[in-house]
Amino acid sequence: MQDGKFFEGAVLGRCFGKWDGYMTFKKAMEAVKLGQPGDPTDPEQRTANDLHALVCEELGLEDYSKLQFFTAVESPLDYYHGVDGWFEFSGKVVTIDVTLNPKKELPKADIIILGEDDGISRETLSLSAKKIAGEFQRR
């Protein structure tokens, strides 16, 4: 079984930046935005990019640049607030946590995405995209 942090980085990419200790949720989100590895409307990691596209399809977006994805892996948002990343659309935010632990307790993110050693299945990505889009529609 692979390490959870390695898995998160492999599927979502890693956030880059310098931080020193605890940050509030809001401050951590600001820091993550500054440390993005590329364009949030076109994520670099294949799995994150696929999930972004599936969420766009679920929302009926023709212009994928209207949806942004931010990876928070290895940031204070990840360490202190249990959020591996989030999607932003029309001023709304839906947080995600990817995990290899099927018995994860007390999730802090809006949507939990369960992976396997070899990644996240297409079926799981599709179901997760539906949940993320549903959260946007409810908010």
C-alpha cells in the first residue's frame, strides 16, 4: 500500500509555497492560491484534470475556464484543516479530500474521494464529479 501523501500528490499535484505553522482556513486558502502548480482552470495532474472536466460536464459548462481547481496537498490547508483541494465556481467553493482509507473518520472536506493503490477509478471520478456539481447546485 502506498503512502497517503504520495497518493494525494500523484492524483492532485502538490501545492508549492513557504509557510511556517498553523494558518486559519481563510489564510491557508490564500496561501494555496499563491502556490498553485499551473493554471487552476486546466490542472496539470491527469486525475485532477479529468475530475475538472467531469465536473464541468456535470455543470453543463462549455467554457471550462469558469471552474477552477486548487490543489492544497502538503499545505497548511491539508495539514491543519483536512482539505486536499477545492473547486471554485461562481463565487462558491466545494472542498475535497482524497484518501486511501475506506474507514476515514471525521472528514473535514465537503466531498471524500476514495482511491486505490493504482489511482482513482473512472467510476469513482464520475460519481465524485456528480457530488461536486450537486454541492454547487445546492449552494
